[in-house]
Amino acid sequence: MPTSAKKPLVIVTRKLPDVVETRMRELFDARLNVDDKALSQAQLIEAMKVAEVLVPTVTDRIDRAVLAQAGPQLKLIANFGTGVDNIDLDTARNRGIIVTNTPGVLTEDTADMTMALILAVPRRLTEGAAALRSPRSTWAGWSPTWMLGSRIYGKRLGIIGMGRIGHAVARRARAFGLQIHYHNRRRLPEAIEQEVEATYWDSIDQMISRMDIVSVNCPHTPATYHLLSARRLKLLKPTAYIVNTARGEVIDENELARLIEAGAIAGAGLDVFEHEPAVNPKLLASDRVVALPHMGSATIEGRIDMGEKVIINIKTFLDGHTPPDRVHPAMF
Ligand code: 8YV
């Protein structure tokens, strides 16, 4: 019998970097998505009926209805991504399906992108670049009062969610002279607070009403859905900026768009949106918004590292051990 017959069927829902796919082909009976066309819910269900391991991404909604149709052979969902809000973790657990993710390897890339947005919005980076590029550009040279933004150095940055990425953002922001404030479910050990000279706020309301820039770095869970609700967004100073590289669902996007349009919030740097790939048109129309297409972790190195993590999780599981990045519903 050829050895490949014994290999477990691993279905990968999106195209992954070549080296990752090559390794997967070597190790598993890997069914890959070379065209990178996102699966419909019906195709996802078909995959779950036959796969022993499913490797989904943020674009696959693995909800209760989909999980209900999974075949009994499906034992592992090895998510290609850190956020697992695309998966109904409780239902997966109740069906005896283990879920893993890829924490750690996209921390620095996502923190870099967060910092890029923290710099880009107050300093009007994309507006300036667009003004030069426009075919109608009338830039006649330097002017003392043109394209004035607001200073970053010395301002207060409030980080919501001081996990790995939030902490990595704090380290970068400190180097840019920002004062670090944070809210987290649990206060961090004093040594970590001291390292980035961070001030802890138990109350999100009190923190955000005093910040110049608010950065969202928490996962999307039932508890953080619309954490920045319409009520809370109104607490922000009219000179404040919001940056979000976590998940769009954490912010009430319609209200954010409305407040920016009304001049009640100074601007926003957004890498994620509530109803991706749709984006509130008011956000796209605003000069005071820098909008990116969910590319916080989009480096070749990061995506290969994520793939390697997925492979390690699958291999460890198939070898009969607990995969290193197993997630439990209680963690979120
Ligand atoms: C990933 C992310 O690219 O890992 C995450 O949680 O948000 C992204 O950076 C995406 O989720 C891949 O599934």
C-alpha cells in the first residue's frame, strides 16, 4: 500500500505560501486551494464532512450550523491565524473537535502596522502622498501652513488589550515619545508596566476620554463586540484618533464613521472592518481615515511562520499529543 494512503486528509481553505504547501504535501494528504478562491458555506461543509484536519482562515465562518454537519472523522481545526472569532469554539469543544491558532509569530508585524497607522493618521501621510500623485496635483512647493498634522511626541496613547501585540505596540510607541496608558482584563505585572512606563486604567471610559490616540489590540469575543460602542465613542476628545488592527467588530463602525464625518473624532487608522470585505463608504470618503485591507500580518516571513505553526500543531496532534497552540473557549 502506498504510504500516502495512510496520510491524514488535511483540507486547507486558502492558498498558503509555497514552502508551507510543499511541506504540507510531504507530510499529509493535503487538499490545497491553489486558486485561492474562498469557499462558500456549502463547500466548507463538504470539506468538514471528509477532512480529518481542517485549516481555515479568518475568511471562513465556522459557526454552529457548519460544525453540526462536520463528519465524525474531523478532530482538529488548525486555524491559520491568531484570532479565532471565525470559529464557534463552544460548539467545536462540545463536538470533541480541538481548535488551534498561530499566536506569537505575527506579533511584531502587526505591531509594526499599528505603529505605522499611529504615525500615518496624525501626520496625514496618505493625504500628502495622494496630493502629489494626483494628476491634478497643484503642489507648488513648500508652504508654512499646508498639510499640518498634529504632533505625536508627548501625546497619550491608550492601548485597549495589552496582550502580546498591545505590549509590542507599547514598546514601539515609547520609542516615539508617546505616553503609554492601557486597559486590559487583568492588570499586568509591575515589571512589564515599568518596562514601557505604562499607566493602567481599570475603567475604559475614564481612559479613552483622556487619550490623544486609542489603539485597539484586543481579540474579538462576545465580551469585546462593540466594546467601543456608540456611547463610548462619544467620550473621545474631538482631537483624538483611533487605530484598529485587531478586529472591526470591536468598534461600532457606523457610529465611528458618523463621528468622524461630523468632526467629533479627529481621524482613524483602520486595518480591519466590521463587515469585511465591505467598508463603510463614509470611512473611505474621509481624508481623515487611513484604511488598509486587513494586512497587519501580511509579510512573507509572517505568513510562512504562521504556516509552520499550523504544521506543528497538526503534527503534534497526529502524534497523539496536545498541540502547542490549543485554544479553549475560556481563553477568549
Ligand atoms: C491573519 C489576523 O492574517 O491572525 C489573525 O488573527 O487577524 C490576521 O493577521 C488572518 O486572521 C488569517 O486568518
